[in-house]
Amino acid sequence: MHDQVPRSAVEAAEAGLAEGQRVTWAGVGLNLLLTAVKLAAGFWGRSQALVADAAHSLSDLVSDLVVLVGLRMGRRRADAEHHFGHGRLETMATAAVGLVLVVGAAGLGYDAVYSILDPADGAVTWLAPAAAALSVIVKEALYRYTMRVGRRINSSLVTANAWHHRSDALSSLAALAGSGAAFLDPGLRVLDPVAALVVSLLVIKVAVGIIANALRELGDAAPPSAALAEIEACARGVAGVLGVHDLRVRSTGGVYQAELHVVVKRELRVWQGHSIAKEVERCIIKDIPEMGRIIVHVDPSPGPPPQTASN
């Protein structure tokens, strides 16, 4: 049996932490700016949807803070009390981001329904659609940037936060459609809160998916079958491996932890079996970027019991 935590994985986790923090701090600054702009434009532009959209941007700040804390805690190295690292904390933070999305979207939907039943008076001004258009451009760009970083550092927490940015972009798009229609034709004012309601439903759908994936990870669900097949194929391709069985893989903070058994010729010496196990580890760690910890058990091939010298 051999247990390896590659140094490259530790270095990658530290580099990923720095990059994840950079993109999240960029989101904090932009969310602060957009919240102020949309709140002012929604108030002076008389747009219910844009005021709700400003509240959505404010909820992005909450998720940004959760991401910063989750990344810092979840990417710490293993220690005497946490032998497998702290990745579960990152997974829990991912679920928290999803929950923030659900709560924010539910509040947005409630306000929208109330406004549909009791429409506001007064015409929407050009400030509302202009601010909404600016928000769509900025938040979509931030979504793409954050998603690219999240995938590069293999962080479900950062990618979940990217979806929060995308949901804000969709919210702003709906606000643009609703406030724009109300600006062009005051008789269409009801479209403003209707757009906000549509956005809230879209955001809830995304959030439920994020929470479900986090709960799967907390429940030690196996990764997709394609990932399992790739790991097994890598092990089978190593010279000296006669078979592979009992492959078990779980994901923690977007990083795989795995163990498997490889079958080798029973007549091999211990050091030879150990060398094969090391080669299996090297192959898997090289070919599977998500692999953080791998344990390889060496089993002898079936056959008659070895002969022992009689006294």
C-alpha cells in the first residue's frame, strides 16, 4: 500500500488560493460600485426592477465574503487534526453561496409579485435602462473571468460565485428589458416587475443546482463515470499491472481523493510491487489534474500458495 500527496498538488492549491482571492476581490470592488449605481439609478429612474437588481448585487457582496473565507480555510494544508485537509470547508462554503442566492432570489420574487399586484406610479426615466445595460456588460465580463479562474484552479466555490455573477447579469438583463419597455411606453410599466419575477426564478434554479452539487460532494458521491474510467485506464496502462479493482473516488473541495487495488504477479518481490504502485500513482497524478491524494494497494495474482521450506 502506498499513500501519496504530491507536492505539485500542494503548490497548485496555494497558487489557486491566491488566484481565487484576486478574482473575488475584483468582484467585491465591482459589486460595491454597481450596487451604488443601480440603487441611485433605480431610485431616480423610478424602476422597481433596478432597485431589486441593486439588492441582488448587494447579495453578491455577501457571497464574495463567503468565498474569501471558504477559500482561505478550505485550501489550508492537512494537519494533525485534519489528515485529509480542509476541503470540506470549501464545499460547505459553496453550499452557503447557493443558499445566499436562493434567499436573495426569493426576496426579489416576493417584491416583484407585490409590485405586479400593486403597480407603482410614475414613468420610468432613461437612467434605469442605462444603468441596467452597464450592469449587464460588467457582470457578464466578471462571470466569464471568474468562471475561467474557477475552472483553472479547480474550485467549485469560485465557479459557484461565478454563477452568482451570471445571475446578476441575468437580473440586470431582465431589468433592462422591463425598464426599457416601461421607459418607451408607460403603459407597459408592469413589465418592469414581471421581468424581476422571471429573473428570480432563473436565479433559484441555478442556486438549487449549486446546493445539490455541494450536498453530493458532502455525501461522498463518486465523480462522473468518465472520470472513473480515465483513472482506471491510466492504472491498467502501467507495465506490470494485471488488473484493477475496488476503485473508490470522492471529491473534496473540487479535488479527488482516491484509492484502488492493482493486481501484479504473485512471484514479484516486495520492492518490485512497490515500484509498480509508484508508477501507477505517477501516471494518475500526471493525467488527472483533479487528483489530490491517491492510495494504491498491491494484490498478488491468484495462484497456488508459495512453497515454504520444510524444517
